[in-house]
Amino acid sequence: MCEILQANAASGMAVHDDCKLKFLELKAKRTYRFIVFKIEEKQKQVVVEKLGDPANGYDDFTASLPADECRYAVYDFDFVTEENCQKSRIFFIAWSPDTSRVRSKMIYASSKDRFKRELDGIQVELQATDPTEMGLDVFKSRAN
């Protein structure tokens, strides 16, 4: 078990290898539209909770984030530039709703930077406490 976990010195959280593997598949092969990660507090590790297939859209992504629990997520956002070029940006979202437990918010906040460093290729970061802070308009404005 030790070889597949890397401890996070700051919060004691480990990152399961599957997190990095699935992220690489999203980035290189576009196997997924999004990935939702959760911290398993008892095991003290970040694990993959949900994978969204490429046909899934933004609404599927937001529906997979719990209303009252923190999560990390990665979303592969496709857009068209003003020059009519098809592009994509990989967003990292730190989802920390106001209604989530204070302890949970603290654990997610203290583990975020270390976890994000494990995912090489993040292009844009968003922090959201309610759905309006990560609306489609926010993605569009931050993508360029």
C-alpha cells in the first residue's frame, strides 16, 4: 500500500496513484470530461470519486459536486476563440460550499496546493463556495 501513496507533509493527506493516472488520461487522451476527487478522512488520502465521460457536459459536472461537502475537481473545458479556433483548458476547481463542515473546509484548504502539484498540466484554478462562482460564464472568461 505504501508504494501507491505519497504523503502530504502539510496535512498528512496522501494522493492515491489513481488520481494522477486518471488525470493523465484526461489530459493526454481526453478519456474523461471531468474528474471529481474526494478526501477520505479515515484513510487520509485523496481518491477519485467520479469520472465524467467525454460526452458529459458542464451540467453533468456541476451535478456531480455535492451541495454540502468539499471536493476537488478537474474539468476539461472546450471553447472557441474569437479567431474561431477550437481550444480547451484544464480547470482545477476547489469546491468548498459554505454549508460544508468547518473541519472539512480546513482539510481541503490545507491539502489543495500539494494535491494540485501532483496534477501536472492544470491551466486555470477556480475556488468556489457556491455554484455562481464556477458558472459557465466564469469558465469562459477565465479560459482566454
